[in-house]
Amino acid sequence: MMFSLLLAGLMLVGSYAGAQTAGPDAGSNEVISNGGLLHTLMAAPVIGQPYSAIQVHQTSRKLADGTTISHKGHHFVARDAAGRVRVELRMAKAQNGGQETVMVFVSDPVAHTITTWITGPNANKTASVAKIPEVRKPETPTQARVANDTTRPQPVVTTEDLGTQTIQGLPVTDVRTTIVVPAGRSGNDAPITKTREVWTSPDLKLVMKEQWEDPRSGERTVDLENFSRAEPDAALFRAPPGYVVKSVLESLKGLEDKLTAAQN
């Protein structure tokens, strides 16, 4: 299992590095972190605005017979004043009073690296580092994307600015986007209305809360709890003591050797 977890982490690091090398599309929107792994790693560095929090994500779906299916998860996220970010993914629950298994990702915009390692029972105490090239603007304009198929009914999108609110003591902008999927667009015989509401801190460049409502999938919320603007411990952004730091290629070679030995 530990091999699988490490391999998944290395693949994610590789895909992230590839996305950074390619650069954003010419017309793409700026990515704002919401405490989630990909949003946090893909967001532009934010300097001088440290924080730490627990990102809590919840889903709730009510079935036709009245049954409600709910799920809840959480993970730790932190950013220091230098713009380094740490995101933890809980991979396995603690058993028999032991530690839970956690995969850690640290992105360093100064060193242009992303480092990942696993903590918990049977962790191999290896941290893998990938060099992230600086994003370069495309030298030639990006070709226009192919227009949507106009033979199908098109969704109607409206955006509302709901003003400024306060979350965790911070002023946030509140924007709601409503999408009406017309009949016949997705096999539906009547219009479907779904919404997404986002509360963003302009100062921290951080999404403090998101909420989605869709009659097909139910309600989903993501918000930040135990929020603190204190500078996180610098040790959070380094591999733990006793861990060997290797490049991603070295880590993959080591995995290959161990898997080969296990098969023989």
C-alpha cells in the first residue's frame, strides 16, 4: 500500500510540473487557492499573507425515498510569509491508537520546487523533490478554442455580486453563479438549475468558502475552519528529521527496484 501511495504522489507531482511548464492558456482565469490540493499548488504565490486552517469538505444528497447520504472529510493546509504552502492528504485512518497515514505536499515558490513525503506507520522516510520551471508566457498567441456545438441547447449562466460579508473576521466578496441547463441538453426533459457561491478574501487571495447546489448530485460545501493568520512553524515546510531527500527520478528508480525485487 505504501508503494501505491508514494507512486500516486510522484505522479501528481509530475503532472503538476508539466502543467506549470506548459503555462496557462492566454484567456484563462487566475487560480485562487481554496485550501484544496490542486487549487493550492496551481495558485500564484502570495507573499506576506500567512495562514493555517483545516479545509472541511462536505457533501449531502437526498434520494427520492427521503434517504440522505452525507460525507465529510478534512485536511490541514498552511502558507507562510514567503509564499510556501503545505497541504496534507489523509490517506488512511489511524488504527489501534497509532498514527494516521498522511501524504504531505510542500510547494516552494522561491526554490521553485515541490516536495512530497508520507508520514505514518511503515512510512519509508523518503522525501521526493521535483524542480518546477518558472511559468513562461507563450511567445505566440494561443489559437482560439473551437466554438461550442450550437446545435444543442446552451446553458444560461448568470453571475450575481452579493456584496461584502465577514468570515473568520475577514472581509470577503460573495459571488453567486447560476447555471440553467435547458431541456434536452443532458437528456433532461425539463430545465435544471444549479448554483455555485464563492466567498473570497481579496487581501489573502484565498477562497474562504464555496458552496455548490445541483439537484442531480446534491449539495457540496468547502470551507476553512480553525483559521489562523499567525506565521506557521517553519518546520512544516521541511521534510521531517530522519527523512532522505531525493529527486523524483531517484525515488521512481528506487520504487522500480523494490517492485522488481518483490516480484522475483
